[in-house]
Amino acid sequence: MNAVAEQIADIGPGAGRLARLGLAMRRYRNAIIAAQWLVVLAYLALVAVPAFLPLPPDQTHIWNNLTRFAQFMFWGVWWPFVILSIMALGRVWCGVLCPEGALSEWVSRYGLGRGIPRWMKWGGWPFVAFVMTTVFGQMTSVYEYPKPALLILGGSTLAAIAVGLIWGREKRVWCRHLCPVSGVFGLLAKIAPVHFKVDQSAWGAAPAGHRTSRQHVVNCAPLINIRRMESASACHMCGRCAGERDAVQLALRSPNTEIVGAGSHARETDRWPARLLVFGMLGVALGAFQWSASPWFVAAKQATAGWLVDRELWWPLNEAGHWWLLTYYPEANDVFTWLDGGMLLAYIATETLVVGGWMWGWLRLAAMLTGLPWQRLALTLIPFAGSSVFVGLSLLTTSQLAGEGIVLPWAHGVRIGLLALATLWSASLAWLLAKRNRAVAALGISMAAALPFAAWGTQFLAW
């Protein structure tokens, strides 16, 4: 029996089933790898094949058309429930199922193995990548058509493979530094009640040269210093380090721990995660979810078109003619003009600046009155931001189900209730985090969340 199996046997049922599960993940690593390759095959089929098929006729359904099935799986099931899984279980998706991570790590075994360049370690890449993919997806109607899905998802996968071939040896360099959703997942994992806990004293007490596996040292693909790991943000929850030096185990924790705890991870002052949270998840993403339903967008576009016609400026009213730049599907009567694209960018930018600026202002005010860095205080908004992203993605789920004749009239009420509960959670985190003027901190966070909450309420109740 190897050392991992001995640890599984030694842990009694009273010591925690989660710890046993973590050790089992390490022992049965080959089963996880097999699952990853199954996901890779399914992912490639659902992304690539529909892009070369004709657009589905109106009378087709999820169960009898591959394109509609792929759209529902990606945008109706995969994305919203990956967000929920990160908030509940940490980045299990990344470490156990993600096809991009698996491919990038696999090819890095045969690549050049170069060191990671300094430019790649810039903390702003997750923010930039998230904004670019989100906005570009809206310009090309990625939720509705398979070609832009192949372009964006497939392009991201090819980039992950290229990074793996050039940099890193059996590591997920792409996931750590460049993945468009890595920053979002890292933020949401902070409130996950399940994590791999590291007992640093037990690690240090282990005999020199001791390791759980007698065959090899732990390969932490996302490049984490396991001994000093306190945050769940970068951990991919793959289980490879479970039981290492008898100091690492899968365990439960309070979902508030990482935000209000006293560890070094709670003293984060990096501005980029806070910017991603405020201006990305609650700015750009909100604008992307709302522009197509907004009567203000329609009114602004009509007014701008009238202004252009009065001045005989015709080129903005012309079609772009390129599906990879702006939506162009004449056969479906869905074509974007240059004006459409410009107004879409302007709407998302305006909502980002208004909502993000509102939140940033309240965060700075609350930070000034409580003595906390604003970027640390911003982390208390993670429950609200995660719920907002899930609510937006769930609109795709219910709209696709409505196309199949399955209408959920209670969905908006549940969404508003979820956002209200998330607001209370965020305010309570601010209360716990602040050492003085706690009521001010809680009020500041509540006011910061008020505008995006009102934006969602307007969409659900007025539009």
C-alpha cells in the first residue's frame, strides 16, 4: 500500500469525509485525467462541429439539433453553473474538468520549457482579457451563433496550447497569468467553503526529505508555493497535494474566512483584482448582459442615426460584412452596421463608467472613514458580484428554455431575491472586516451595490 493509501486508511470517519475525498483525488489521479480527456473531446466537438453546419431552422430544438444543443450546453448550463461551482467548491472546474487547462499542461510536457517572461506576470492581464473577450463576444453575438463561439472559445484554447508549448514545464502558465476568466474565478474562490487547508506547522515539522508520495514530488500545475498557500484563489483543487507531509487536507471553512481573516491573504492591496471586480464583473459584464434589452440603447441608436442622416453621413449605416468583426448573418436577418457596433461599445463603456464609478466612489469614501484600503474593502463585494454574473448568465438559460416552450415566470423574483441576499452578505462582510466605523463600512458597501441592484431591478420590472 502506498503512502497516500495508508493515509486514507488511517483517517477515520470522524476525522472528515472531505479529507478522505482529497486523498482519494490524489490516489486516483488517473481517473481525473481520463475525465479531463472526455471533457476535452466533448468540448472540441461542441465548439468546432456546429461552426461548419448551416444555421438551425426555427422549428429545431435542443434535443434534435447539434447547434442548439451546443448553445444550450455552453451558455445555458456550462457557464452559469461553473460560476456557482466556483463559489461553492473553489476552482474544481479548473483542476478537474477544464479542457484548456488540461491541454495547456499536457502540451507543456513536450514544449520548449522556457521560463515565464516578466511581461506575462503583469497583474492586469486577467482584467484586460476578461474585458476584451466579453466585449468582442457581444459584438459578434457569441451566445447566438456557433462561428463566434469557435473564434473566441477555440481561439482561447489555441492560445492556451501555444503558451504551454513555449513556456513552463508541465505547468499551467496560461491559467495562472493569461486566462480570461482566471481572475474572476480567483475572486469567487475566496468565498468557497471548501478548500485545501495547509498546516504550516505540520509541514515544517515533517522530517527533511519527507513527502507523501514515494515516487515524485508534487507537481503544482498553477505554480503555487503549497507550503505557504493561504488563499484559495490560485488553487485548482486538483488534489495532487492532498496529504503532502501530512499537512495538506481538503476541509471546510467559513465562506467569510478569507475576506475577513487575519492571514496574509486578507491584507491584499493589489488594485487589479479590485478593478476586475468593480469595473469588470459589475461594470462591463452588466453592460454586456443589459444592452440588448435596454430601450435606452434603442432610443440612443435611433437618435444617432437621425443625426447622421441629417448630415448625410452614410458610412456608419453600412453593414460591416464580416461575421468575425460584427454580427453578420443576412440569412437570419441579423446584421450589425458600424453604427450598431459603435453604439454597443458606447453603451457598455457608459454603463461601466457610471456603475463602476459609483461603486468606486463609495468604496473610496468607506475606505477613508474606516482606515481600510479600498481594494481590500472591495473584496467584500465578491458575493454580490458573483451573484450578478450568475443572474446575467441565467438569463441565457431561461431564454433558451423559453424557446423550447418552458417558461419560468418565477425566475425574475428568484433573481431579485438572490441579489438582495448577496447584498446583505457583502454588507455583513464589510461589517466584520472593519475594526472601526463598522456601520459606515456596511452602509458604504450597501450603497455601492445599490446602483447595479437597481439596474437589474429596472431590467426585470420595467423593461
